[in-house]
Amino acid sequence: MTVALVEAYATLARRVLAGPARLGRTRLVAVDGPSGAGKSVFTARLADALAGLPDGGRPPVVHTDDLLDGWDDQFTFWTRLEDRVLTPLRAGRPGSYRRYSWVRRAFLPRAVPVPVAPVLLLEGVSAARAAIRPELTLSVQVTAPDAVRLRRALDRDGAHLLAELRRWHAGEAAHFAADRTTDAVDLVVDGAPTLPHDAERYYVRRPVSAGAPGPAAAAGRRSGPTAGSGSPGGSR
């Protein structure tokens, strides 16, 4: 029997702040999972919880959808994120990126700043990929049934994108299988829970798959406690 637990965003926010900074001076939280699972909702509520802590503050959020160069850049965007955001933050300098417009099918000219902050939330498909795991303070995977995710995506983007969405979902499944994301994350969240709860303040956690511990948990044992349209990847 699968056991699900209701946990508070505020408790998770305190865990993040208590954890070590591994990306320079920044605690990097990756919120991963397939499109339509509920990643952006979870990320926004965690950001609210961090902002509500006495020693917290609203963290910057980077959505990987904003870095994709269209439908064919599903996973190859990472170099852009590394060069423009992660490398500067690693060195203690602010980063920036140009946001992709899914309407114009081009990157917008104005740069979006990413300040050096105690916490950075990185949200999107493959955000917790193996390449970044050693530098994560917390990794999360948000899940939901395939039918729910497809319905959400069609409601958001329109039935005319069904072929693209099916191709996108197949690519996601292949990535998560090869990357072993579910086995590696610290926290698996139910993005379509049926368990009654106050969704603004609490989330539903599912058991992490048996396998290697997530990066924050493993590192915690070594180093102390751890605490739109047309866009394909949101929860949205």
C-alpha cells in the first residue's frame, strides 16, 4: 500500500534555509517532473512559504520553459542555463537570461536578472538532472497521472498542439528513465492529490522510490543537516 503524507510548505521552507549552500552562496532547489504535473504551483507556494519566514525572503525563480529555444530544445537548453545563470552564481556573481517568447518564437531582448540570493528555485522538466545534483540543497519531483497531465496541457495550450504534446511527453519519459530522477530526488510530491488538505499551506508527499538517496539527504550525512501560451512544461 502506498502511504501519502500531508506536509507544510513552511516546514519545507525552514528545511531549505537550514540546508547548506552548494551553488556558491546559494541554496539551489530544483523542482522537476513531467509537464502538467503541478511543478509551477508547487514552486510558487514554496516561494510564498520562504517569503513568509522571519529570516527568509522571496527567492528568485527560474523556469526552464523560459530558456527553451522552442519545441526542439526540450533538454539541450541546459548549456544556456549553465553559462548564464549557474556559472555566475557559482562564482558569487549575479546571472541573467533572456526569456523565450512562445508567441513570438524568439528570445526577448531584455535580460532577466538572477540575483545572488540565499535560495534560488529552479523549476521545470529536467531541473534536477544528474549534472546539477551535487550542487542541490533540495531536489523535488512533482508527479501526476498521465491522463491528468495531458488534460491540463490541452486545456492550457489547445488541442491543436496534441501531436507536439505527445512527442514532448514521450521525450520526458525517456529522459526520466535514463536519468533515474525518481530514485535520486529528496522529495516526491503528488501534483494531483485526492487526499483532503489545505492546498495553499500543505502539499501531499509520496514515498521516494527505493534506491540511491537524494543529493541533499546524502550530503546531509556528510556535512550536517539539510534542511503563456504554448509553453510545454508548466503545471501548470
